Amino acid sequence: MEKIVEQGLLYDFYGELLTAHQRKVYEDVVFNDLSPSEIAGELGISRQGVHDLMKRCDKILEEYEAKLHLVAKFVKIRDMAREVEQLADECARTRDMALIEQIHGLAGKITGTL
């Protein structure tokens, strides 16, 4: 997974567990694309402080994911839902009963993953 997408997903799932200060810096770097120098000037801290805080936030978010696996489950369910969508489109065109069975099987996997 691309680093920026991974950071975004981790933040979406676990960002509220960071402190307000950590969230502000993380959002400025990841979502607002500000440089460490810009953030440092705005918050009155050093560039190195911004860099260290980002590394610490990345580590915290990755540790939550390692324990809870919420992002991995989300990605798996999203991929299965896309596959169901594709199969349903194909089924609508062909009226193939085998595809209907595949859809039912995937729906069961999605439900089981939840």
C-alpha cells in the first residue's frame, strides 16, 4: 500500500487516540502537505521536533494496527465488496447461476469478517 494512503487509513481508524497536538502536526504533514519548517514556525518548535513527532505518531498508529488489525479488515472487506459488485454486474448481463452462487459465497465471507 502506498505510504500516504496507509498513513491516511491508519489516521482514520486510530487518529482520535493521538493527543490534540499530535493530531494537529500529523494532519498538517499528511493531509495539508505542509513542510516540517512551516509547521515548526507555526507551532514554535524545531524542524527536528516535527520530524520526531511524526515518527512517534507513525509508530503509535502502526502499533494500534498491529494489535487491532482494523485497517487490514477494512481493506479485506472493501476488496470483497468490490468483487461482489463486479460479479453482480456480470450476473446482471449473463443471468449465470454460478455467479449468483459466488456472490452468495462472498457475501458470507464479508459477514464472517465483520
